[in-house]
Amino acid sequence: FVVTLLLLQDPWMSTLITASVAMVEADLLGLMYIWDISLNAISVVNLVMCIGISVEFHTHIAHAFLESQSNTRTQRAIDSLSEMGSSVFSGTAPFPFPFLFSFLLFSFRFLFLVL
């Protein structure tokens, strides 16, 4: 909350970003429970990375929304998504999906038995 408040200087938007990131984290914890994934070093690192990535993406869209010069909120949302939406989306998929986990082919299998 504090970092987004310092960067955006808007308490309401910082509150919305914090709530949205908390919902993302709650979804991830719920999926971990459903898939029977225990909390360990690997899963906690992934959770922390997800917090960082979601804060970054939410903040980019919120900043574009706040900087939009349109009059209505709907038009500001359209402007922010057209300005930053493609950048945020391309940041999630930097390379084709089949190659996403190719590094796992050369890793030791006992590391992933922890999951």
C-alpha cells in the first residue's frame, strides 16, 4: 500500500490496488489448497513473485487511468487499457508457451518432488 501510495499519490487507487493484489493472492492460496500443494520454499517464492508481478501490472494500468485526460471514467478505462494493456499483456507472455517450461528438461527431478 505504501509503495503504490508514494508512486501514484492517490489513496483510493492505492487501496484498490492493494485489495486487488490481495484477491490474486487469495486465489493462488485457494488453488494451492485445491491442488494439495503445501507451503514450502518453492511455493512461497512463487507466491512472492506473483505479488510483485501483480503489483507491477496493476500499478501500470492504474497510472495510465490516472493520467488519462478523458472526462468519463469509462473513457479513462478505455484509454488506459489501450495505452498500457498491450504492454502489460506482452509482459506476461515474452516467448511462446511450449518453450516456457523447457528449462525443466535439464533440471534435477528431486528438486520438484517437494511439490
